[in-house]
Amino acid sequence: MNDEMDFETRLARIRTIVARLDSPDVPLEEGMALFQEGMALCRKCTEDLERARIIVEEAVAGEDGAWTPKP
């Protein structure tokens, strides 16, 4: 399911999960399931950010590795 979400949707879901986990009335089973979902979403967000970092670096890095704007 989280593969179908875009970065912003995943991030919003993580915020919702954190808010729920901060609640004192979360049963253990629900808390564990939310934690697992949140960790999976975090991994996907990290992958998204890493891909974006690579794209940006390739777009602005010159032959010598120095950052230069490219058309």
C-alpha cells in the first residue's frame, strides 16, 4: 500500500501515526501495528529522499565535482 503513496502522503500518514502513538490509550497490539507501519513508511521516505538527492547532485555537479548550474 505505501508504494502507491507519494512522499507527501506518506509523511502525512507518519504524522498521524505519531499522534496516535502519543495517545495514552493505544492498546499494545494497535501500537505495535502502527509502529511497524510507520517504520515501513519511514524507509520509503528515506528511499525517496535519497533518489532526490542523487538527481539534484547529478543536475548540479560539474565534471570536477564542483556544483555548477546546468541548463
